[in-house]
Amino acid sequence: MKGLRIALLSLAVVLMAIAPALAAPVTIKFSHVVAVDTPKGQAAEYFKKLVEERSNGEIKVEVYPNASLYDDRDAIEACSLNAVQIVAPSFSKYTSFVPQLQLFDLPFLFNDVDHLHMVLNGPVGKELLAKVEKRGLVGLAYWDNGFKQLSANKPLIKPSDAAGLKFRIMSSKVLEAQFKAVGANPQVLPFSEVYSALQQGVVDGQENTLSNIYTKKFNEVQSDLTLSNHGYLGYMVVTNKIFWKKLSAKQQALIQQAMDESTVYGNKLALELNADYLDKIKATGKTTIHELTKEQRNAWKKQMMTIYPEFNEVIGKDLIDGSLAAGM
Ligand code: LMR
């Protein structure tokens, strides 16, 4: 009898020891809307590589680029329902979830990437990262893309050149106001529909980063591109809160570490790729590139920045002032 008890006990100890190894592997579905050859596309692939290598296959990452699984706003909803476990939408797509994130859409808010990083890594960035928790999400990182440029089928040199034109925008009230401030007509469209909307003349122009423009061929259906650097396009990477809480502390640490390293990797690439893609757009010889003089850029700045007071309440004047002050 005693022998049987000892044998059963030993069996239980062995089973407990091997249980983690037998546990079902965790699968992370990572959905995004851009091409693989973009800063976000590459950072997502790098994240997959790190997580799968370091977890010895215990954690699997399936990356779905090009809106192959979910489009724009649907992606955030899908993540809050745990249909996918990681998404990295641009700030503008969070408007109805965390309206304060429209801070990053404010035109001419950041002098350069260092200024942006100071805000993202400081108290403002931390406060905003925590806000997604109320929506059943956990903020894992901020990823860069870059500054947006304007394009249309005519040169956009002065703000009045945009008057009367229809511009595709992401779903942000700030972006809507920004285009209205120059007399243009903004129209919200998912990223996956921009190319055909430009091609068919549903909209006349758009704003985006050079990597998004080139990898989705927007330049092929726009005769003119203005290097306006008027606003910033970046991402908040989030995961589902329930999914996250179910992971062991070790798994969470592994994922967060891989995320932090992918952030460094992707942000470096963001600077390189946007420069590369400018050369590639130039090389096609099909789109005329316009650089603005300081005075010309200031004219856009003056007119677009008139919208700031409208957003003091929804974004928070303290967040806007804090971000501006970080650049002084
Ligand atoms: C857009 O819709 O233009 C961007 O948010 C796409 C992206 O994720 O970079």
C-alpha cells in the first residue's frame, strides 16, 4: 500500500514538472493594415522572430499584414474581443476609443522625431498608454512611422491650393478640422481603400508617410507630392487585457522584451525607409516632388494650427501645452 502511495506521488510530481512543457502553445495573431516592407510591417516580423526563437516555439506569432484579417478600426474592436491578440493602429484610429490620442494628429505639434520621442517617453506618453486599459486593452509600445506628406493631382504649395479638394483622412476629428482649416473637404476612408479612391477620383488627394505612399503605390495615381512634414503618423501597439493576464509572468516578460527590441529596430528602420522611399518615388519620374521654403511651410502651419483651441477639451489643454513645451 505504502509502495503504491509513493509511486502515485512520484507520478504526480513528474506530471507537475512536465505540465508547462505540455501546455498548449500560445498563439498571438498580430493584425495590421500596411505592407510588409514598411517600418510597422518589418517590426512585426522582427517581433515574431524574437518571440518564437526565445520561447522555443511555446509562443507562436502569426502576422497578418495588408488588412488581410481586419481593416482599420475593426482591428481595435477585434483585439478588445480577443479575436486577435496584438494590433498596432495609428493614433488616429483610436479616436472613438481614446480621443485624447488625437493629440498626435495635431498638425505641426512636433519639431522633429526627438521632440516626439520626448513626449512619448515622458509623462504624456505614459498617461496615454494607460488609457487603453479602460477599453480592455494593454498598451505595449509606441512605434514610429514618420512625418506625413501631402499629395494631389496638382501642386500644393500654398494652403489655398488645397481649397475645394477632397482629401482622404484617417478617422480623426483633428485631421478633419486640419483639412477644413485650409478649405478642403476631408473624407474618412480605410487605408485599404485609398489607392482605388485616388485612382477613381473619389478623392483628389491624401496625406501619408513616404513608406505608406510608395508601398501602396499612391504616387502612381498622384501627379504631385509636397514634402510638408505637417503631421506625425505613429502607432500604439496594444494587446488584449484578458489574454495578457492569462500569460505567465515569464511569458509576459519575454513578450515585452521582444516588443521593446522590436520598437528600437522598427524606429531605426522608420527613418531609413522613409528616406529610401523618397528616392524610389523620385526615381519613377512620374510624381513631381515639391519642397517648401520656410515661408511657404509657415503659411500652412499658421493656417492649420488655428484648430488647436477646438481640441483643448477633448484632448486636454495640459497634454497639448505639455507636448509643445517639450519641444522648446
Ligand atoms: C493610414 O490609414 O493611412 C495609416 O494609419 C496606415 C498605417 O497603419 O500606417
